[in-house]
Amino acid sequence: MDLVTLIKRIDHLHKQLEELRPIPPDRMRRILQKFRLDSNYHSNSIEGNSLNFGETKTFLLHGLTAKGKPLRDHLDIQGHDEAIKYLEELVKDDERPLTQNLIRELHRLILKDPGHSWTENAEGHKIPKKIKVGQYKTTPNHVRTMTGEIFYFAEPHEVPAKMDDMLRAYQKDREEQVHPLFIAAKLHYSFVRIHPFDDGNGRISRLLMNLVLMNHRLPMVVVKTEDKDNYYRALRQADGGDIEAFVSYIGEQLVHSLELMLKGAKGENIDEAGDVDKKLDLLKRRLQGLGQKPIKEKRTFENTLQFCVSSIAPLTRSLVTELSKFNDLFHEQSAKYNVNVSNWTTVDLFDKQIMRPGYLEEYFEKNSDKELPSKLALQFWWDGLITSGTEAFQTGQDWISFSVSITSE
């Protein structure tokens, strides 16, 4: 998609989003949580953080650390999460300008455990250097490329002046009402070229980009870790003078974010391809976390309901989204919960209503005053594979099932 077409697409989606405002609070919370968790995971993963998505979400939502993973990786996730929340507060304060002090504050937030970075001495040997949080670099942080060449960032003594130039250009673009995509991408790239800090420059550049977008009532852009090669390629193209390639790359990610936010604003499912694996991993992490220490609390209606609402309901929606893709291949299909008590009401999991926010949560609440099941299974069934036209041959009952057992003493 060429840049002109991309801008038109962004503006069209943005207009649709504005027409849906105000977005109901429950939907907005769900949207913001997804963008926040995705950004926390991907922006840190790109920089080498070892926590996977499930571990990241478990840590942020439930406070459970990942066994065997470095403390610093957890602190980096925590700091980035605080930085995003800080951005959300900044967006509410239209009068606060973007300044060097604000950027240094972001740096203090994301580096909870600064540790050391590596630099080359005059002889070309790598030596450790202590990172100073919230302070600009005092020694060069140029990098050696794969070809052995040195890629040069701003020299330490140049940083304050170049940061001033960057912020003046940003303010000028705002006053001239340049399209927010250009402002965001330009600010991101300009910051990376300066590389003012010893560590955290990539994360800060993406936070600044998203601050610009959020100030224009646009969603955050999440650069996925699995797409980092394309991201770095676009940055290298900008280094070679083709800044439009980088603007286009960011624009394509913005289109994706807008489409996702539109779905959320309409109350539709906003899980993406791959989110099923993330949710299964999250559930596995939570169950492992529970197994690390004895559970003294007996199973009650309240804690069983909380587990169903916080884990089973969102996992169900993700599984149904993925597995319903098989439905067009068969004449018959069904999906349901199978519990080992008789007085729970049944629910058709292929019914489109289950994608409505709160529908499954209400289902569990209505059944919470009945006998507690010790086993709850999600069962999916298809029969009558369509071979051509309306003809079909009968198969056996092919089951795909996922089950979670809840037991009590």
C-alpha cells in the first residue's frame, strides 16, 4: 500500500472510531488492557527480555514471577508498564509539553534495575559501563554492525542540543498540523538516531511515538517481536535516507491497531491469531503458580466463580474464535461445557452471543449458586465432512477437547 493510500485508510478508520465514541467503559478497559499488555511484552521482548507473553501477563495481573527468569527482566516489564500508565496520565493533561525532563522521567521509570551496558574502548575491546538512570550518556554508544562497520549515534556532548532540535521540530510539526503518523514516526526515528541514553533507547522511542498517537486519539502501535526484522529493516532504510519506508511501516501497524480498536469498540472479540496459545500458556502459568505453594483456602462458590470468570471465560472465547473456522467444512458442529453436575444450564459456545463482553461471565454467575462441579470441560464436535456441494460422508465423532479440573479436599 503506497503512503497516500495508507494515510487515507488511517483517516477513514480514525473517523469510524470517533463516531463510536464515547466507548463504553467496560469495552475501553478491555481495549486498553490488551494494548498495554501487548506493548509491555513485545517492546521488551524485542530488546531481549526472556519473559514470554504468558509470563508477562501473569506477572503484571497476578504478581507471579516466572521461575528461573532473571529479576531484571521482571523489573523491566514492571517499569515499562508504569511508563505506559504514565503516558495515559499525560494524555489527560493537554497543557503539559514534551520536554527533555519528561523524557528523562520515562527513562527512570523503565529502568528499575539499570545494571551495566557494554561499550568499546579505544582498542576495540568491550568493557562494562554502569548505567545512570535518567541521565544522558557520558561516553559514546556507537554500535558495530554485522559487517564490522561502526554505526555512529550522537556524541555525548551533542545530546542536549540535538534533543532540543528534535523537540523544536516536533513542536513545529504540531503547530503546522502535520499528520500524526508523520509526527510519531519522525519523533521515533529522530530519538533513535540520537540514542541519548546508555540503555533503553528503543523502548523510549516507541513510548514517545505512542504518546504522539495517543494525544491525537489514536491507538498505540505495537511492534511485534516476530516482526522485528521488518521493523529494523525499515529503520535501516531510514538510515539510508528513505524515511518514507519507516513512516509506511509504522502506518501499517497503526492500521492494524485501529482495526483492532474498532472491533473492541463494537464489543467484538479482539483476540488475535496466536492469542489462544498465549491464553493457554497463561493458564498453565497460573496453575503452576498455584502448585508452588499449598492452598489453604477451601474451594468456595466465590473463588470458583472468580476462576471461571477470569480464566475460563476469556480462554473459551479465544478457542471458539479459532476452532469455529472448521465449521464450514462440516454439516454438523457443536461446542459446549461439560460439567459433572446435572443442574448447570447448557450454553451453545458457537452462539455468537458468547462474544458479547460479559455474556459468559453472566452465565457463570447465574450458575454460581448451584452445586459446584469438580470438572469442567470445553468440548468441540464436528460431523459430516463436506466433500463437494451438499454431499457428505459420515465420520465418527471427532472430538477436540480441552478440560480443566477443579478439585477440593
